[in-house]
Amino acid sequence: MIVLLILMFLLVAATGTGVVLAREPRRQALAIAVNGVALALLFVVLRAPDVAYSEIAVGTALVPLMFLAVLVSLKTDRPKP
Amino acid sequence: MPLPVAVPLLVGAVLLLVGKFLPGRIPDAVAAATAVLVVVIDAKLAAHAAQGPLVYWMGNWQPRAGVTLGIAFVVDEAQAILGAFIALLFAASFAFAWGYFEDIRAFFHVLMLIFLAAMQGFCLSHDLFNFFVWFEVMSVTAFALTAYRLEADPLEGALNFTVTNTIGSFLILGGIALVYSLAGMLDFGALARSLAHEPGDPVAVAAFCMIATGLLIKGAAMPFHFWLADAHAVAPSPVSVIFSGAMVPLALFGLGKIYWDAFQPVAAVQVLMDTTVLALGMTTAVIGGLACLRQRHLKRLLAFSTVSHGGILLIGLALPGAASLGGFLAYFIGHGLVKGALFMVAGILLASAGGIDELWLRGRGRPLWPAGIAMAVAGILLGGAPFGLMDCGSRLMDAAAAARGEDWVLIAIVLGAACTGGAVLRGAGRIFLGLGEMPGEEARGPSEEESEKPDRPLWLMMLPVLLLLILALGTGLPQVDETAVRAAGRFLAWDGVASIAPVTPPPPAAVPTGVHPLVPWVSLGLAVLIAAHDLGRAWLPRTWRRRFERAFFEPIFTAIDRTHDGVVGDYVAWILVGLALFSVSAAAALHAG
Amino acid sequence: MNRRTRLVVAGICALAIAPAVAVVIVHIPAFGHHPLPYGDAINRAAGAERHVTNMVTAVNFDYRAFDTLGEELMLVAAVTGTLVLLRGRRGENVSDRAAQAGDRPVCERSEAVTLACRIFLPLIVTFGLYVILHAGLTPGGGFQGGAIVASGTLLLYLGESYSLWRRLMHSLIFDMLEAAGAIVLVLCGLLPMLSGAAFLENVLPLGQTRALLAGGLILVENAGVAVAVTAGFILLLLEFLEETRATRGGEKP
Amino acid sequence: MSYVPWATAAWLSAVGIYGVITSRHYVHLIGCLTVVQSATYVALLSVGYRFGSVAPIFYTRSPSTPAVDPVLQALVLTDIVVGATITALLLALTLQVHKKRGTVNPERLRPFRQ
């Protein structure tokens, strides 16, 4: 159990670092989703299934989707100089 | 007792539902009526709380066997009066904004009503996490309201505001986690009881530092204040009224609340409050005042004056005792009234004269002379005039500082008041009298072109201004000192423990009188001198200008400009500086204890 | 400050903060052995008092329902703010139909994708509803289920077409649903007061433990939250996706 | 073992703040803020954890089984809403700023440029 916990904590730390280091925003949206999955797994191990559900729904689905939508519209948007 | 929160929430939600179908001015009227209703409820609560604190458990979850299960509101006079004042400011702001926002679906009113409810909740809540929830609701509505005009500067200001304040709220959450790991409780009273067992615990001190930093970011103390000038200067004027008049001081009051209600038993936290927070307050008062002199964008000028007066409020909070807390309460309300009136004057200029740049506006305010008179009166009050509600506040702080032999604290108060009052008087003289042909340092301050919708008659906009100024002037009676000190004394004695233990009235505190009767005059004189100097530069000898100003003031002003550069990364780095400051001084405090 | 100065400043500060963090980490009560009087009291009492088996739901919708009220209004405020920000420029009039994608080619979806989405959509929505309904019994609740349903509806977009999704997801309806959810929550607080009880006091009959309809007021609040969250998140997605369409002449859908 | 959770939380917030300070793209900056936020989830839930306990759901168990703290889980649920709403607002602000200024580099966005 303890080993599993330590592993999960390290995984979350690593994926979180990955989110920061993914400087290309489109890749970062993916990294956020991965981090969300890692967090949700950690929450399951920490005996918090309720929180894990909402992290899955929000952290891996809704938030990265909003990021992607914004990135697409930033790309298509041609501002007047 | 939950009504001050529930009523505006309900009205806000209903407005969101039916706003699309409401014609014309109905949302204005409904929102203003709601704010007035909240004033009435709060005033009734204040009257009831005169006998003793009112404790209300949401969902009727009374504590059981010493364990608090639910969330409590604890209302005493001080909080109820503050709540009533905030709602009053909202009512004035709604009146000022009458017809200003007639766009889609009353969104403005919905956001403002939720904002009002959040402030009431923040003010009355007695539970650490609930306190955070209302703090966060307050933030979210404030972020959205800042960007309401959808121009470039408001959007950038809102981004800086959001990023810095979000980091602040994460810090508060971290602090909550630390506290919970120690006490396993969230109610303030239960926390205080639990923390009293470990007076020297570094975890408790760290928790306090994190929560305090979060609140000081919102309360715009040095070095966390950078976002304020960007956000308050660009928000719509009726919103700036609330930001400067209520939101920033309320965050500081929140700091007082978590300190007196929960963390006071921790010895090192007391030391921190006495030294670090006091020093931050003094620096903020002075730096804010100097930066204020530098501005030509009128709303930005007012924003920096809020920073400065926030510093003065922080001084009142950091000095212990009922007298200085009473001073804080009086100054809170007095400053809110005056600053609200000033932002409304700025709004009038934006709407009727079509600009906000002090130099551009020179002489153009003449047709709006009533606003000019209001601005001058407000400037005199800000400058520390020996009458009015703000004077009550500074007199009490003066007495409290003198009682501890720390009279030098007054220097910061006088400097802050004089600089901000001087800057406002300068603006009034230049805009409404056409004085000051030759601009000074302020000429190189940043500015931009903007205006607000010019469709409201002057008298309608002047009405709330007059109301606020009359209140600020007319309530400066000796009885106010007494009420403020009594309310503060009871807050200190009751508020923390009321949720878990019966309370008895504390012995009535003596009302101290200011020991330095000349201080207000010095401060006001200095303010007038500063204004006269800036407006009459053309007549000053050139050597004076070259030698004195260039050598002495220019480096200061340049440094201020450089640091307030609007880059969010820098602001976050400054937050780290503040955190480092807290870490070092907390270590010192623990070591000393 | 340029980036390097900023990093140097931050680094120096980090050096000052790091020892403090280390001291805190050493002194914090050991992981896995915290005193948790509040949580234990709830775990002991809530099942018997509120006839629910999910303690998190009991906390969220009863013991600390006042937090949830604030949280929901925060969501409403944020959604309203986002609407102001994104709709303000486009104007209200166009927001009820799909914005023109300009001269972009409509990409054809492969039948496999359409089929997969048609299969998964009902599954996800059903699962979301299940999570909402079983708030009192098993993990989940209005918030989690609402978020699941909201993201599930996107499969319509993926599998069918944007304009169909847009037609079904009529924004006015969700505006009103969101407001209605918030009103339900506030009324959950206020109505018990009419009967002389406290704000948010659970005055409804509690029902049987382990039954679906147990918990009294918890059920109503859960429903209100579910409606507000579903509508709020759908609105957010709607506006952000609309934004990707609103400009003409983009090269990529 | 006892230090790992707190170290993780501290690391996440440090690395997130580093990202915020050095970011060149506002969307990236917002992503870094979500990392700082995840530190608060980790810290809160770690405080509520207890060895040898079950989740605070007693559908199939007796309520006397030792369980982890449900209050903190409720707090984290609220925290997640906070995060999602703030992210949405920030993204909307970024979009609009891009329309007005044509850039999303935080270092080029400064209100009141002289």
C-alpha cells in the first residue's frame, strides 16, 4: 500500500512537471489530461472516489477541451493590427 | 441571519432567469432595492447584536460534545455595521450606475448582486473554509466585472488581477490544509481552542503566513499590491467604487478576523502581526502615496490612493487593542465613503467631459463645478482633515500607537494621507479651476484615452456622491468614537469564542482621545502644500526644480514606474518576495519565542 | 524586469522560502495519522442522522451545504462572466444559431466514428445520470454527474455535426436551467425558514437508508446542483466552441 | 514516507509558479496555474488520509469501519469547481485580449503602456 502511494505521488509530481515543461500549448493540453488521470488515480488510492470522479470529468475532459477550443480559435483569429 | 447573503443571491439568480424579458430600468430598480433591503437587515442585526453576539448554525447543526459539525455565522456589532456599510455602498453604486448598463440581460446586476452576497458572507462567516468560499466568489465576480468593458486595458488589467489573486487563493487553501492537519477543525472558535495547545508550532505559523499572504494580495499590501492599480483603474466606475471602497479594506478586515478569532493564541503569530504586518502597512502607506502623486490617469491615481489608505488600515489592524481596531472600523467606513465618492466623480468626468487624463482635462471640468466641489471636499478629507469619519479613525489609531510608545507610526499615516490628499486636490484644481499649466512628474505617468457613455444627467450622478460625502462628514461625531471602540472591544472579546462558549460583556473600554491634536492639521497642511507646489510649478525658481526635484524625487518615481510595469510574471515574482519576507520573519519570531 | 532578473529574484526568494517549507514538512503531523475529530464525528453520525451512506454527499449537501451554495453561485458567476466576455463582442442575436464557419470545408465524418459516438453518447449520459441519482449511496453526486453529462453531449458534436449539436444545445435554455438550479439551491435554504427551521435545515422526511430516495433535502439540493452544473458546463463549452467558429477565413476547423 | 505527500505538494506549487514566471504564452501560463492548484488537492487529501481506512462510503460496510475524512473530500470537490471556473474565465480573457492586442505573450501584455 505504502509503495503504491509513493509511486502515485511521484507520478503526479512527474506529470505536473510535464505540464509546466510542455511549452507548446497544444501539447500542454494533452499533458493536462494526463496529469488529470494521474491525479484521479492518486485520489482513488487516497480513498477519495468522489473526488476522483470529478477530477476525471473536469480535469481530463472539460478543462483540456476548453484549452483546445481556445487554441483553435487563437489560431484562426486574425486580429486587426 | 443568513438573509444578508441569501436575499441578494436569490434576487441575482431570479434576475439571471428573467433578465432577458425585463424592460428598461427594472433591473436597476430591483438591484438597488435589494441593496437597500440588505442595509436594513444588517442594521437590524446590528441593533440585536448590541446585547450580545448572535450565533447562527446553518442547517441547525449545533456543536455536539465539543465538536462543531456545521458552519456558523457569528454576528456582532462591528461586523453587522460593516455589512450594512458595504450594502449601502452597493446601493449608492447602483444609483450611480442607473441606466449605465442597459445591455444584455442584466448580467451586470446579476454579477453585482452575487458580489454583494459574497461580501456579506465573507464578513459574517465564522468557518475557515466557508470564509474562503465567499472570498473566492468575491474574486470570481470581481474578475468578471473588471473586464466588463471588453477593451484592451481592462482585459489586461483583469488578467493580472485574476492571476495574482488566484495564486493568493491557492495560498489560502494551502494554509487551510496545514491548519486542518493540526486541528482537524474549521470553525474559528474550535480552531482557536485547538491552536492554544500548541503556541509555538511552526506549522500553525506557516498556515497563518499563507492565509495572511492570500488576504494581503487581495488587500493590496506591499509587495502584493501591483495588480490593484491595473484593475481598479480600468474597471467601470461603479465597480471601482466597490473595489476600492469595500473589497480591498474587507480583505484586510478578513486578516484581522482570522488573526483575532483563530490564530491569536499562537505567540509567534502575535509577534508577526506586531512587527512584519505593521512594517508592511507603513511601507504601503508611504509608497502608495508617492506613487499616487505620479499619476495623471485619474482613476489610476485614485487606485494608488487606495493602496496607500489600505496601508493605513493595515497599521490600525496591526496595533493591538480595542482603540486601534475601533480606529480601523471608523477609517474603513470613512475611507469607503470618500473613495466611493471620488470614483463616482471620476465616472462623471468620464461620462460628461469625455476623458480621464488629468492634463487633458485641465479646465474642462468647469461646467461640472458641483463635481469639482465634491472632489475638493473629498481631497481634504483624504488629506487627513480634522473632521469627518476618517479623522475619528486616525485619531483612535494615533491614541493606540501613543499608548504603546510607538508615536513614530504616525509619520507613515501622515505621509500617506498627505500625498493622496495632495494628489486629489491637485487634480481638482487642475481639472475644475484650470490651474497648473506646467505639469510636473505626473506628466510622464501612463495614460490612455477612454470615455464612458454620456447619457445620464449630472444631477442623477451627483446625488449618490453627495449622499456619500454628507455621510462621511456628518458622522464624525464624538459618539462615533465611543461606538467604534465599544464594537471593537466586543469583537475582540466575543467573536472567536462565541460559537463554542457562552460569553459575557467585556468591561467597557475607555475611549482614548488623540494625543497629538496637531497631527490632522500637519497632514492637511502638507496635502495643500503638495497640491500647491504641483499646480504652481511655473512660479517656482528653476534651480529649485532642477536641484531638488531631479536629485531627490526623480529616482524614487522612476523606481516606482519601473516596478509597476504591468507584466504578470513580475507581479508573481513580487509575491515570492513577500512570501520570503514572511518566511524569514516567521523564523525570527519563532526563534525569539 | 526581464525574464532573467525575474528568475534571479525568484531564485533568491526560493532560497529563503525553502528552509521554511522544510521545517513545516518535518513538523506537520505524520501522514496517515492526523487527528481528524471533525471527519470522524461526521462518519459516526451522518449515516444514522441523514440516512445516506455516502458521507461526502452528506457533508456537501447537509452539514456544509452552505459551502455548496457559495460554490454553485461561484459557478453561476463565472459562467455569466464568461458569457459577458465572449458574447459581448458577438452580440446576443447571433448566439442562438451556429455561427457560420465561413468558407471552411465541412469535413465528413467516417461512419465508424459516427457509430461509435451514437453508441457511447447514451452510455455516457446514462452513466452521468446514474452518478447523479446515486449521490447518497455510492461515490458521485450532482457535481460529478453533471460534469460527465456535459462532456458527454460533446459526442454529438464529434459524431454528428456541429450545427446539430448547436441546434440541440439551445443556449437560452441552458441559461435558464442554470439560473433555475441556483434558485432551487437558495430556496432550499430559505423555504425551511418559513416553517421556523434554520437556513438549509433538512426538514423533509429522510426515507430509508440504502434507498435511492433517502436524505430529504439532500435530494433536492443534489438535483439543483446537477442541473446548474450540467447547464453551466454545457454553456461554457458552447461559448468556447462557438468562438472557434466565429471568425471567418480560418484554415482549419 | 511521511514526507512524500507534502514534498509532492510543495514541488507542484514551486514548479507551477516557475512556469507562471517564465511563461511566454498565456494559455501555457493558465496550464501552470492548474498545476499550482493540483498541489492544493494533493495537500488537502493527504491531510485527510489515514492508514488502514476505507473510503467514507458505507453502502456495503458498517458505519463503524474506520474511514478517511469526508470533510476534506467535500472541500476538494469545491476546490475543483473553483479551478474549473477560474480556468474558464482566464481562457475567455485570453481570447479577448488576443483579439485586441494580437498577442498572448504575457510579457507584451501590459496595461498602461507608456
